[in-house]
Amino acid sequence: MEDVDLRLSLTKGGHKLFFVRDASVCHPWRHKGGWGKLKQHQKSTLIFLMIHPEELSNINSLYYLKMVLYKFIKNTIPQILKLEFNGFREELLEYFSFLQMSLVLSLYNNVFKIPKKHKKN
């Protein structure tokens, strides 16, 4: 989440960022580092949200649920037969991690009584 933190800090500092609409990246299915890498990403996300609690309106349990559904329909279903199930186990592990993160963020909101939406200044 360091790149997301950098973008947010630059934006808050008054710097203008540009989005290049024609740029694209294609990541083929590959080993993503397994469960350890996914847990590291979860920890990084929670640290980011502790530093920037206002971002809970963007990165929350619903965000992760939508990501699982979108990725499954957009990526996994079309590629599953084409790639003969190569990489499918890693995809399922990532989906499980996203579902777990959705639960963690739901509990995080309840424990700290964080409102679902923060007013933006």
C-alpha cells in the first residue's frame, strides 16, 4: 500500500497527478507469493487505514466483496479452460484472502465504531 499512501500524500499536499487512460498492464496468472504474501498485503492495508481512516469509505468490506465477484467473473471464468486450470489454486487463495479481509474490515469497523462513510474535506 506504499504506492497508494504516496499518491494520497501527494494529492493532500496539493500536487496534481495525471491518469494515462491509454496505459495498460497485463499480468498473466503466475505464482503470487502464496499465503504469506497475501497476509503481508492485509497487514499493509490495515496499517494504511490506521494512518488514513478517511479511506475506509473507499477500502472497506464491501470493496473486497465486489473485488472477488468482479475478478471471478471478469478474469477467472473466461480464463479457466483456456489456461487448463493453471494458476487456479493461487486465484482461489487470493479470493479467500479477499473474503477474509472483508470480514476483518467489517470487524474493524464494529470494534472501533468507525462510521461507514467519512465526510471529505
